Amino acid sequence: DGGITQSPKYLFRKEGQNVTLSCEQNLNHDAMYWYRQDPGQGLRLIYYSQIVNDFQKGDIAEGYSVSREKKESFPLTVTSAQKNPTAFYLCASSPSASQGTEAFFGQGTRLTVV
Amino acid sequence: RKEVEQDPGPFNVPEGATVAFNCTYSNSASQSFFWYRQDCRKEPKLLMSVYSSGNEDGRFTAQLNRASQYISLLIRDSKLSDSATYLCVGNNAGNMLTFGGGTRLMVKP
């Protein structure tokens, strides 16, 4: 089945640790995105990538890093520099870098700092 | 000012009611818009695309007003299962998706 897969679904992190969230898609989409959602809030863009080996900061990139070495994969690392990482993280992809293309979401990773 | 703004609600309506949400956008370069539905603790799912003057899908109608820079979502004959958060999304130049904060709808028996 085609789709976008995030793992793990739940993740617990100790303060001071880096963690990496996985996002894989087999939809052959060029563009991929990472969003953060806090309770009762909308989605905020962390990073996005329109093509392999290229990515851009979104509105809240501080404390996060990404890579886009393969078209299918766009992992997000939450570093110890992110002071308030507990949130729901959503990865999305869309077909191309042209306008008018909707995004499809993975099921999300719920990160909790313990 | 946020690029995409929505009334957070909640909108509490009885079953069978008609309810409308508005969403305003500030970037006049935005070319296409979407409405997503998000259930509690789940990922957003595409409800409707809004490309030109609007479109209709069953009980749902989306309208785009470029002059006033807003889009709307109308839900007729509300069902209990329509209870969710509705996210307005703009897709501007560069393919950046910009989300509104969402409008929460609660349909009650």
C-alpha cells in the first residue's frame, strides 16, 4: 500500500538527549514537511524539503535538524537545544514543488520528555 | 498577523444544523487552498480542495473569495460524526503549506 509512515508512534526522551523521528513515503512525492502541534493548537512548520539534498527552515526550526539524502526519507532530529520538545510531530508529503498540490500526512509521533 | 487565521470556536451545533466557518489569508500570492479535518489525537486528512471559485462535495461546500481574501466551509445537515477540528490551509508560492489554527466543531444530539 502506498503511503507515508512515521515511527515510532510514541517516544519518550530524557532531558539532554537527542532523538530522531522517522518519516518514510513510497508515494514518489518530491516535497516533504515536518510540523509540530501542541495541544489545542494548529500546526507549525519546522522544516520542509522540496527536493533531495535540499531543505529549508520553517517557522520554528531552532533545536531541530533534518536530512534529505533519499527521496523517500526525511528524518527529524530533536536535539537537546530544543527546550520544550514535548509535542505531536507530523510529517507530510506532497507530489511536487509546484502550486496546488495537497499534502498527505503520516499518523504522527507523540514525543514526551521525561 | 498570521498568514492564515481561523476562529478557534468551538462551534456547538445540533444535529441537522447548517454551520459555516471562515478563514482569512494575508498572502495575496496564495494560489490554492484546502480544508483538512483533524480528529482528536489523529493526523489531519484532506476534506476538500478549493481551487477557483469553490466546490461542493455532498454536504460540504467550500468557497473562495479572492477580493476579500477569505475562504469558507459550509456543512449542511450536520452529523455527530462531523465533530472534529477543521484546518484551513493555504499553498503559496514555493509550495509551502500554511495552516490556520483550526476551528473546532461539536455536533450534539
